[in-house]
Amino acid sequence: MFGDMMGMMGKLKETQAKVEATKERLNSIYIDESSSDGLLKITITGNRTIKTVEISEELLQDKEQLEDYLILTLNKAIEKAGNVHETEVAAVAKEGMPNIPGMDMFK
């Protein structure tokens, strides 16, 4: 019984380390998002850190329009990055979880 418990604890620690390594790796995964007309381009990491923002001269002429573009495009980029982040971390976490009856957390 204790051997199984110790084995599970070891597996959980190993999984935790893999999850942390995956989160670190997500800093080097870049997601690009653009407005539909290409006037605004955003690059964000898998950890949802904004890396670049490219704004066309045309958008700089209209503050309100630029704000709208930023909100829409940033939200799309953050959503995509969030999906990548969740998928990557969940895959590693599921792979390393011990098989505990009744604990089907990642179906």
C-alpha cells in the first residue's frame, strides 16, 4: 500500500516538473494575430505575453478606431494563446497522472 502511495507521489512530483517545463517552453511559442484588414498585427507567446504590436500609419490617425482594433485583436490573440497553453499543460498533466480509481479528471 505504502509502496503504491510513494510511487504515486513520485509520479506526481515528476508530472509537476514536466508541467513547469512545459510552461517555460510556452514562452518560446509565438502566436500571430492580425486584424481582418491587416492594419494591426499582434504577436503573443503561449504564456499570453505580448511580444510585438505593429500598427499601420492609417490607424494612428484615428484614436478611437485604434482602440477598437487593439481590443478586438488582442482578445483574439489572448484567446488563441490561452487555448494553446491549456492544451499543452493539460496533455502533460494527463500523461503524468497516476491511475486512481474514480479520479477521471481529464476525460
